[in-house]
Amino acid sequence: MKLNPKTQKSRSALKIGDVAKASGIGIEALRFYERSRLLGRPGRTESGYRVYDAEVLTRLDFIKRAQVLGFSLQEIKQIIADKAAGRSPCREVREIVRHRLAELDEKMKEMRRCRKELGAALAKWEETGELDGHVCGLIEETELAHSNPMPHALTKRARK
């Protein structure tokens, strides 16, 4: 593989297919990461093939780990940019995770409330059995504590 003089790399030069195979990340995703500036611009061979340094595998491992931890690609891009600018991104990372944990706590609280409401509805439905309605009387007659369905008066008029 002959490289452009501008992109002379060590023997560890990898084509995009090699990087995809080694990282488990698809070729289109690699191109997307490059366009999104999550990866540096790779060198090119004289015939135009992308050629990556083996260090790209370390960057891809970081990206995959950050995604597993719930970081968005935009957040990962900012973390990488901060590091490239000589700033430690660790404080920002901790703040993002603090915010994410608060969001998760709120979602879990909502899910527990929803589960409790759904469980109560099912218990009532088990006692009721079948209930005629427009589609299913069980759903139509259920009082929902934390939702905003159409006002009951409107739905009764619509059924007549």
C-alpha cells in the first residue's frame, strides 16, 4: 500500500475495512464519525483509500464506552474537543452524568407511578371481566389519575 507523501504513516496503517473489522463498527458508521469529527481525518493512499493509524482503535473504543454509558455523540464530540484543546473533560463528564441520573430518577418515579396505576386497573378489570364499550369498555371506563384523555362528557356524546 503506497501512501501520499502528506500522509506517510507507520506500518500500522489500516484501511477502513480493517478498522471496521477490528472495532466491530460498520464502515458507514466510521464515515459518519469522520464527518461528525469524532475521528480525525484519515490519511489517503494515492488511489484515495482512507488510511487510519492504529490509534483510531483507541478512539473508537472510547466512543463505544461513552455510548454504553449513555453519552450522546454530540456530548462525546465535545468531550473529545475539550481534551484536544488541552482541557480536562472530567468535570463536564461528571456534570453530564449527574444530570442524566436526575433524569433517570424522574423517569423511574414516573414509571413506578404508571405501574401502580396500571396494576390497580388490572386488578379492577380482573373483577369486572368483560365490559361492553365502543371498543373495549375496560379501557373506556377506566379513570386515569395522571393523564389527559378527552373529557368524559365528550366521549359519552361521541358514543351516542
